[in-house]
Amino acid sequence: MSMSQEKLESFRRAFPPSRGVEEIPGQDIPTFQVERELLPELARRLKDDPDFDFKMLSDVCGVDWPERQARFDVVYHLYSLTHNHRLRLKVPVSEQDAVVPSVYGVWRAADWFEREVFDMFGVRFSGHPNLKRILCHPSFQGHALRKDYDPGQRWLLREGEQDEPSWAREVQEDEDHFETQVLNLGPSHPATHGTLRTVVRLDGEVITRAECEIGYLHRCFEKMSERHTWNQIIPYTDRLNYCSAMMNGVGYALAVEKLLGVEAPPRAQVIRVILSELSRIMDHIVCIGANLNDVGAMTPFLYVYQAREEIYSLLEACAGGRLTISYVRVGGLANDVPEGFEEAVRYLLRRIPPLVDDMERLITENRIFRQRTEGIGKLSAAEAVDWGWTGPCLRASGVPYDVRKTNPYLGYETYDFKVPIATTGDTYARYLVRVEEIRQSLKIVEQALKRLAPGPIITDNHHVALPPKEKVYTEMEALIWHFKLIMEGMKVPKGEVYGFTEGANGELGFYTISDGGGSPYRLHCRPPCFAVFQAYPHMLEGHMIADSIAILGSLNIIAGELDR
Amino acid sequence: MRNTDVVVCDPKPLRFWQRFYLVEVLKGLGVTLRHFLGNLFGRKYTVTVEWPEVKREYSDRLRGRHVLLTREDGSPRCVACYMCETACPADCIHIEAEEDPTSTVEWEKRPKVFNIDLLRCVFCGLCVDACPKEAIIMTRHHEMAFTGREEAVATIDTLLQKGPIDRIDLGYRPYYGRESRPITLPIPVRVEPAPKAPRPDLAATP
Ligand code: SF4
Ligand code: SF4
């Protein structure tokens, strides 16, 4: 939802063009181009003024326009939870003087997002406390998302060149603290479930400082997107959050569909809802199961995984793959669900609740589990919003933000479901919220199943979707469309949108810019767990080393999505 | 958001008997025992299979190893149009075309070289969707093992269909005019016949 007219008007009054704020009309959300000198003041005002109340910085990213004088745009996406409105700010900078004031002091969420822009574009952020590369390693040369960067280059990371926190060496020389030591958690730790490295400084068994190093799984999804056609990107989105591949594809397709102005047919939308919600269940099952496993409760993990296995069987029957399903296409789905689909979903609706009940019987009121998780990794609502948290983790801190409710897509406004929240904001609350979300998702699936009516599964707009195969084999015109779509890719009108959906981890955003060509000019993915994970080192301080594992599991960090 | 849309699931305080360790342990044991007995007499909860003796069925959309279909006379249906190569997001198809001496109005080229690097392939099926001649389709063959990178590059000889179409374990392919097999959950499993003689290398070990 965009800002109301009067709010926009008061924004224009407060920051008139004479102060270097220029409105860019005709965008999906109100967009303003801002001089960088004004940014700190503007950001402060936008956050603190109750009229605007942009408490959440959802995303920061860069865009490269090599032919422009001010070559880079730093793009900020803001969100207000109270007014449910959004704003986009663009700060242009030139290549010679690529410095922007950091907004870390206003929103802590800027921490890693600004580092990413620095890493990918070489734009510096003055006043950022720890500005260094984040996704690429320290020996990497150049900035990968600049348009003139040749993706064929290879940079070797040699022994001894890896990233070290500046404080890691200090302590070893300090002889008074012989109890203090620096420890590496990961990158290949059994409890990290993916390659993440956390360097912690211990005082006895208590963590006094921590820093994360990520990027081990970085493959520059965004650069690859610029070199592939719009539909070829679908298999790449599967590999973002691979525990719920369906939802990434849906989120991406919805963003592109928004740009194209097409809509998937009703049947495709219902199938998308059913499979997305089943994927959400799977994702929560993985998160809870792995979290329990890490704190020493193996049995429930095996129980709930039975449900996951059966959901994978269903996905495989629909799409042909289990994990990386590539089922979604822009404008609909790759093919129709097989016969027996409804019966299979009904079977799942019968099968999943008893398994979740059994897990709950073992865990929810379990004294050992509660003592390990209650009060551990606590984050208040205000802090969680400040860090840019979304999804189950934010809701466990008491903020009822769910994109399916605030900005419904795929007809979510017509489904009857509730958003689970908890107020304590600790590891146990995150568990409770996820369990309840599984039950709510089942409710949605049940309702969606009733709406499944026969019909087409992909739009018949031949500028977007491949024509049906029987026509391709027999009709010249269909063959020509087919040929053009495959060889050139669909042509997406010039423009930009920020498409966002509720992924399993929270707000999954795709900021998409098209220059009218067959592939995106720029595709930026706002990964929910990136924002969540940047708070992790700060949450660890004061906790025991064993707690760090319990907290990590409850945050559901998926390296494929984190590192992209 | 309206308040009615929210459900608060805060932790409940532990009740009196929950504070006693023993009662909860016994209740928990009840759950595990039920699963144990259910699995012992009837595999009620199990989804695991004793692979490779027992295999689970896959749907006929499974995206496994590719096959290049042939025409009735045994020549490849492929007309070397490069559409699959262009559509492939992993850049793993390599085609070289040549003039087809048997060409008709319908086609004039055929592939001289058709390589798929199965180590690069992500088995997404976009090549199948792209083919205008239904020449490339996928089978359900997915248990692949190679001893070297060169071996993992499937060439036209290994890709080309051998034998009649009903002998191929058909997987992902364009759907039209045929009924696809319905899905049933739980997925059925089939027991592979035990190998006739023990493998020599296994037999040799004491
Ligand atoms: S399945 Fe996908 S990755 Fe493999 S050859 Fe076909 S298009 Fe390429
Ligand atoms: S798309 Fe089909 S016909 Fe064209 S080159 Fe590929 S396999 Fe051959």
C-alpha cells in the first residue's frame, strides 16, 4: 500500500525540491531522489515523525548506470508498520566520489545491507562502524555487480587471507585475561546447517563478543540474473531458500507479473497457494526439527520429517523435482497438477496434524526444552524492527507483521487464517509461533483445496507464456511465438517494481528493474534471513556458548538465501 | 491489521504435575512407544525405504537423465535448432549441426554433436519445454555415477533412444494427449529382485 495523499503532501512540504528532493512519478511505491547531504536528516525525520513512522528499513541495494554522470543509485526501501505504507529513496552518487552517509545510526538494519552495497558496487558509507566486504572474500578484486565487471574472472582466496574481526588478535596478547579465548564456530560446524562462520570471544564459557562471516555459498544470483532471460531465472530462485523452493519462485514470478501487468489464471493462483503453504510447513518443520536436534532432542525431528517427505513426494509428482522444483513460470505454472492431486493433499491434511501433535506432546511442555530456550536469545519488538526482522522471528517478538495480511497477494485476503504472535521474543517463543503457523497453513490449504476449479494454469498471453505444445507442433504462428520467447526471452516493459511476499522466513522481496529487454537490468533479492542474521552476533553477547546453538537454530538461517 | 487476525501463543506456565520430571518422562515414553510399536507391526509411521533393495516409485514427471528420441527409421528427431541450448540456464548443452542428406521440407539439419554435461545440468527441464520437435525428453533414470568428468558428458550416442519407446522409463516430457499417472500418497515402493549372484568383488572379500 502506498502512502496516503495527505502524508505524501506533508512529506513534499517538509522536503521540497529546493532542498534537493525530487519526486519520481509513476512508480509502484512513492519514490524520491535525494541528495546525499540531506540523507541523514531525512532518514531521522522519516523514522521519528509519527506522521511517517518508517520504523523499518526493509532493504538497501545499489544499481549501476554506467552511462550516467552519477553512476550509482543507492536505493532504500522503507516500511511503516503502523501506517502500512512504503517509500523508496534513491541516492545517486558518482564513481569518483562514491560515498554516502551511513544510516546505521538511524536503522541498525542498514548494517549488512550497506556492507553488501559496498562489496558489490564499491560505494562507501561514511560513518558505518564495520565497512568491509561481506559476501565476497577479502582477496576479491573489483565489484561484482558493476556492469563492467566480467563474471568470468576467478579470484583465489589463499591461506591466511581470510577475514578476521579486528578484535580477534587483541585478546591473545592481553595476559590478564588468561580465561579469555577466541573460538571459531563453523564454517563447518554440525549445528550451523550450512556454511556460516561465527568468531566468538569467550570469557570462560560466556560469549563477550561475536562477529559473523558469511558468503561461503555466494554465487552472485543477482549477476547471473542479469545474464539470463526472465524465465531462465526460475531454476536459480529455487536455490535461494531451498527448504521452500516453491515460495521463492512464486515471489519472483509475482514481481515480474506486476511489472508485466499480467495475472496468473485462478487455478494457477490456487495451486500456488496450496503448494506455497505446504512449503511453508516444510520449512518450519526443517527449522523446528533442526533446532530440536541441535539442543539434543532427536526424536521429534524424525517424526515431523515424515510429513516433509510426503510433501516432497507431492511436489515431485507436480513438478518433476523434489528440492529444486522449478514449477512456477511467469504468468502461471509449468504444467497442471497430476490426477489425484486433491486426494493427495487431503491425505496430507490428515497426515500432518497427528505428527505435529506428537512433536508437541514431546516438546512443548517439556521442562528441559523450556529451560534451554526460555529467556535465551531475547529480542524486544522495537529492536527486532530496528534490525529489519520479518517473518516468524519478528512475530515471536510481538509484532504482527505478515505480508499475507498487510499486502495480500494471490487472494490471501479471502482466506480465513490468523497470524500467530508471541510477546516474549525468545527462542521458545519462536518455536511456538512456528508450530502455530504450521496449523494455520494447514487451514489455508484446506480452504484453497475447496476452490480448486478446472481451468488454464498459465496465461494465454503469448508475449509471456510459451504456447501449448500441440499448437507449437502444428501451427506456424504458435511456433514463431515459441521461437521468439525461447531465443530472445519475453520482453518486460521498462520500469521497476519491488515485489514482496511472505516467505517462510519473512518478507521476501524482489526489486526488479527492466530496461525493456529479454533479461532483467537489475534483480535484487531481499533475503529475509539476511536481516535476521545480522542481529545474531549482538544477541550472543552475554550468552553461554551452548545457547548460541539454540539461538541459531531458532532463527532459521538458510545459507542459500543468506549468501545468494 | 485487525486484532482478530492475530492469535497470541505465549508460553503457558508449567502446571503442577509437569514440574515432576517422572510423569512427563512416562508420557513422552508413551508417544515413542506408540511409534515404535506402530512401526514394528506394520510400518505405520515409516517413510524410509531400504534402498537399494527397495525403491520408491517416482511420478512420470521425474526429471532424470535425458534421452533424444528417434523417428521411426531410427534417425534422431532433433533438427539441431539450438532452442534447447539457448533455453538451458546452466549452459550445459553443446550442439553442432550438419546438413541432413535425408532432409525434407520439414527439416534440413541434424545434430553432428549433441553433448550434455550432466555435472553442470541442474535437471530443470527447460530444454524439454523448449524443444519444438519433442526430440529431447527426460527419463526417470536418476541414479548416475561417474568416475571422471569426461564420462559425465553424455554424447549423442549415449543420449539417443535405443529400442522402442515403451521400453524407456519415461519421465518429464511435454504433456498432451496422454494421461499422466495419478499420484497416490503415501508413495508406493517396489522391491527389486535380489541380484542373482553376489558381485565378484564382494564375494572375494572374506
Ligand atoms: S535440464 Fe535444464 S540444465 Fe539440464 S540440460 Fe536441460 S535445460 Fe539444461
Ligand atoms: S530444441 Fe529439440 S530439435 Fe532443437 S536442437 Fe534441441 S533437441 Fe534438437
